[in-house]
Amino acid sequence: MKNHSVLQERLQAKLPSSLGLYIHIPFCRERCQFCAFYVKPHHHEYVEAFLNGLAQEIDAYGELYGLNAIPVTSVYFGGGTPTALSAKQLVMVLDNIERIFRVSPGAELSIEAHPGTINFENLTVLHSRGFNRLSIGAQSFDDRELRQLGGRSESQTTEKAFELARQVGFQNINLDLMYGFPGHTLYSWEETLDYTINLNPAHVSCYAFTVEEGSYFYEKVLAREAHRPEEALQNDLGKFTVIILERKGYEQYEISNFCQSGFSCQHNLRYWTSEAYLGLGPSAQSYLSGVRFGNVGDLNSYCEILASGGLPFDNLEPLSIQEIQKERIVFGLRMRKGVSVEQVRLFSEQNYSWGQSLITLENQGFIAEEEGHIRLTAKGIQFADSVSAALI
């Protein structure tokens, strides 16, 4: 096994107290036009190669670094479309994970699903095996918009999938929604939110449409066949979203995420609080003991490296103590509770120019101190990416 000495030294010095696992399933029946993630067509030979490689990667981590001794409190199957695989194949992956890692009793076991790949039988298998959180990629409840986004099912398919999940026994269900794409209107977004609220999911994720390099929309923009999203419209839709969902009892606990009481996504909280997570599968990203690294974003290379006895790292970036502290603050500001004043004060005292940037953002009305925490204001939430860029 190839020796990645920096990561090994960091982990030998201090292992994380707990761990989250992310499994990237790189298959889709059809690519959505807004998607820039690494995905492959769903072909039998690709799936078999991936499952063999993933089993090798899981085994490899069982022999290295001591990660198999750490309690795993969340497992997240993302993609791609995890439910492009059969329920039997997904259960096999979970079996391999539990064979190597210490998955805690009551851990959050989450899986993303495309509405068109869900049926009663596979949901029953997944739920009975222990998956306890389902994230359905709805995006919209307007069929015209779904056709525009590409790769999506009709809204009736999403409603049926949601109802089946409830029948099987899933209580913790998320609906992914998207707003602010070309041609989107406040009226149609209000209708989508109304449909969503009537279904009563435990969790709702609302993402502003972005033109990502590598996506179909990106190529259309480059060819001047499409326009970038209107920032003013997205800001208006974002503010409207908060008003409507909070009025219906959903807490905005992170910029793009809303939940009923007790249903925040425990795995994604790891990203925003800079807790340890290990990514498995091609293009998956990891953060362990102050080291960020990612896997190669190519299935063939991923499998070849693992077959040769290596780990499929594409890059590895050890962070300094100051960089770790800074990231905790910047990512923590995505949370509605913000970060403690004491944490920010200590870092500002050690980093004068950074502290001055913080003061500027406060004077401009992007952040404010409330109840012992530094938080984004309503204006800061609208321009969260710009705030992050100013502080990172």
C-alpha cells in the first residue's frame, strides 16, 4: 500500500473522535442539465468494476490509519444517483462498510434517490436494512421546469415516490429543490413550495441554481445560447423561501437547509462544523485531522490504482493550524447559529488583516453579533459566497 505520510502522521498524532462516511455512487440513468458531478452511464460492466473497486477501497482503509476503530455516526450515499444501483447492491456496500468500520447504533444512514428509480420493493429492502434517511431529488413540481432541467421525472412521480417512502416507514425524508434557473418565476416557485409543504417532509433543501463548469448549461452559456441566472431574482426567491418555510415551522439551520424539529442532516453538519469525514468512490472528497484530499474523478483510474495496491488520491492538502481555525469560522457562518464571539475574537487577535476584513463586513451589514455569536445577517445570507471569499 502506498504510504501517504502527511495524512498518516496527522492521524497518528490525533485520531478524530468520530467519523462520517460519504460514498459517491457515480451512475445516472440520464445526466441532469445542471449537473457537473462526476457521473457515468449505468452499464453493467461499469457497475461491476465500481463495486469491486469500492470493496477494495473499504478494505484498504480497514488496514490503515486506525480509522476502523473510530465510531461512525453518519453514512451518506450520494452521487450521481445511488438508487441507480439495485437495493441488493446498495445493501452489499453497506454490509462491506459495517464489516470494516464501527458504525454506531442509531447512526444516520442516508441515501439520495431519483424519483424515477424508487419503487415499493427497493424502498422496503433499504429501510429494513437500516437506511433511516431518504433524500429525494425533486427540484421542482412544475413539469415544464422539470423538462427544462433535464433528467427529471414528472412531478407526479416525485409525489408517488414520497408517498411510497412514507408507507414503507421512512420518517426522515428530505426534498431537494432548486430555484432561480432561467425562466423561473416567483409564482411557479410559490407553487413548488406549496406542493412541498403539503407533502410535509421532515427536511427541505433549497439551492440557488448555479452554472457549473462541465454542465450542459455551462456549455450553453459559453455558446451564448443561454443566460446566467439573475442574481436579483435569486435573492428575492431566497428571501421568499425563508419567509414561507419558517412560517410553516421549518427552521433554517443552514443557508440552504430547513428542517422540522430534530431532523437536521447530521452528516452534512460535519461539513459545516469541520468535523472528520471520509469519502469513498471516484471523485469523493475527505477531511481528516486537518488534511483535505480527494479521489481521482475517473472510474478506470480509480479501479486501476486500487487493484495495484494504492489508494486513489488525486490531491492532498494538509492545512496549517491557522487555516483549520479560519475554515471552522468561515464554514460555521453558514449555520444560522453562527460561531461564538470568543472563537472569532481569538482568531482576529492573531490575524490582524483578517480581523479588519471582519470589521469591514460588519460595517457593511453582512454580519452581526447576536447572543454571543457572530452570524450572517439577512443581507449576509444573500451574499454568503462573497462573505466567505472575503474571509477565506
